[in-house]
Amino acid sequence: MATIDTKLPETPAAHNVGRSTYAVRFATVYLTVDHDLKESAAQIARRLRDALNQDSRVLSVSVPKLDESWSHQYAPYYASEGPDDSTHLIEGTRHFHTQVFSDPLALKVHVPKKNQPALYEDSEVPTEDYYVLWNGQTLLVAWDHDDSPYIPSSGGHILEPILEEATERIDAGIYVQPCNPSCKHVFLHRALLVQADPSAPAWSVVVDGDDPETLHVRAATDDQSLEDMSESVWFQYGSALRNFADMKNVARKILDLEAVVRYDLDRLNSLHHSRASEAQGPWKGRISALWKQRGWRRKSRYYLARLWLGLGTLESASRFWMLERGHFVRSAREADIEPLFVIDASDETAYIEALDLTLIEASIEHAGGRLDSGALVTATVGGALAGALIASVITAFH
């Protein structure tokens, strides 16, 4: 098995003087397509290649022979912009369509440093040349690394506009899935410094004690070129990266759903509180105030219906997330690359595992009970008044 440690007694370079070191980072970037698209994966890949070749920053694009049975379209979730943005969310149907290829397209990119975006004002752009692998879901960006122990945060961000412009040319697009919707960092927050070591018994990962965002990888391979090393890294970690993207996509759906459910519950409670407060006011103003609250039962029933539907969708998504998390944990463990995902996954994983909807369910049941009791009282009083009226009419004619 490979070795994972949090100390850095020596970097791979200490064992392989003269061997190149490569910086490698990953992102989840979906290739979005129209849901009625009937083209094969190979046709889409060729059109994407031609669109990329129109960009002067792209030196070359190669399309592998694709396995159509493993090149599929599916429907991930796209993040909400806030509680008011709940279209198709509580129904569980909010999605976009994406095309994933069985094997990645390979790009060579050259962009002068002055033409590359800096993630932060003082962040350095490390290189003008990148080697890129992209299968419509996972994006790998690699470059020759200098002697610095750090990986500049701006490295590789030029790929976002390049891919965005190319996909627009074929009436498609990209959807970037960062650690959270407000994060500007396209990539996973941890990146790799990789060096070949043909004498190593297995791939090993060492977490840099001075820079927690850098992992040193000793690759059990004799690959010398940037291209060969990038493809070996893809083969070694590709499954874990795919499963991480799927798990994180469902996690974002759960977090957004919970926010909408709590928002709807607040609106329901506010409606009931407002109704109760108006009923406590002076008699002269009470009738007018209550008149303004007319229709509150109808609104309450609407919120209750949304809440129960949202809770059902949330429960279903939580079960699906547990399944996806199981796939991710196994694949990351098998590849011994768990530290790569710690920063981007730990907070939301802990949050979802601790998610407790008991209070929300109790509040909904209580609100529904109050509404039903009020309706029963109204019906009873109305029935009594109607009975008294009928009795008085019958009495009047006898």
C-alpha cells in the first residue's frame, strides 16, 4: 500500500535528483449539452476539438478513441443562488445535462503570463505552458514546476475561459463545481507536486507540513515527460476524482434543499405568528387586521405542502449521498489519495452527517395540527350556527 503522512521528512526530489517535478491540479468542470442532443460522444468530441483549435492559445487537441458504452450523458444538479431560487428544487428535478467521455481529450495550451487571470491580486502565474486532460467532468491541468516548494494559486485558471469560449462555439457550455458556489477557486484547494520514482514499490503521498495545500507524490513509474506523467496521474486517481465530483454534486443539492426547507418553515411560522398577533390587538382594529390576513389558511396549506415535499426530496437526496460517499471513500482509499480532498469535502461532509430534521418535522406537524384544529373549530361553530338558524325557522312556522 502507498504511504500517507502529514510530515515531510524528505520530498521525492531527495530521491530523484535530476528528475522533473510536475505541478498537477484538478477541477470538476462539466460539459453541458442540450437535453435533446442526439449526437454520439465521438461526434461531440470532434466538434469540441474543432472549436478548441480555433483558439490561438490552444496549440493542439487530440481526441482518443472513445468507448460509446462508457461515454454517457446524465443530469447533475446545479447550485441554487439562494432560498428564493428554488425552481424545481423541492421537486428534485433541478438539473442540467452533461456529456462525459470514456477517455479525456488532451490539450496543449500556451498563454503569456501577462494574459492569464490572477486568482488574487498578488498571486503569481507560474507558467505559460500547460498540458490538459478533460473528459467532460474532471479537468486535469499540469505544468513543469520550478524549485519552489509552493504551487501558485493562479496556475491553470486560464483554462476556464478557454473551455467556456470553445463550448459556446458548439452551442454547449461548462458548469464549474467549486468547493462552494461563492468560491473563486476553480480547482480543488490541494494540488500535487509529482515526481517519478521507478524504484518506489507504489505511489505515495506526503502532505507538506509547511504548505497544507501541497501534496508531494512519488509516482511509481518511469514516466519522464509531462504528457506521460499527466496520463499516469489520470489513470491513478481518475476514479476517485469522478466519485468525488458525484458525491459533492449531491451534497450541494442537500445543502440547498435544507436552506429552502428552513426558509419555507420560517415563512409559515411568520404567517401564523402574524395571524396570532393581530388577533390579540384592540377590538376596534382587530377586524380590519384580520381582514388583511384573509387567505392565510390557503397560504399555510401551500407552505405545508411545499415543506412535506421538500423533506421527502431531502431524505431521498441524503440516501443517495450516502451511496455516492461510499463509492468515493472506497476509490480514494484504494488510490491512497484521501488527503487531496480534505479541504474541499470535510466541512460539508460533517454538516450532512450531523443533519437532524427532527425539529423541522415536529414544527411542520405542529403547524399542520393547529391549522386542522382551527378548521375543525370553524366547521363546528358554523354547523352549530346553521343548526340554530334552521331550528329557529322551523319554530317560527309552528
